[in-house]
Amino acid sequence: MMASIYRALLGEIERDNFQVLHQRISLTPLRKLWLAWKVQALGRL
């Protein structure tokens, strides 16, 4: 589950052109819940 969440977070960082020193990049709690549910229910990462 955490691998899925971290992968999504890294995707967001990449989409924002790696501007991690200028702004905070995070996932919403709902999106984290969705990713965790998807891994649990479907067994995919």
C-alpha cells in the first residue's frame, strides 16, 4: 500500500518539475485512501 502511495507522490513531484524546494507536494487523504483500497481489493501496486 505504501509503495503505491509513494509512487503516486513521486509522480506528482515529477509532474511539478521537481520543485520540492519551492512548494509542498502532497496527496489528499481521499486519494491515499483510494490507493490503499485499490491495492487491498485488487492486489495490485
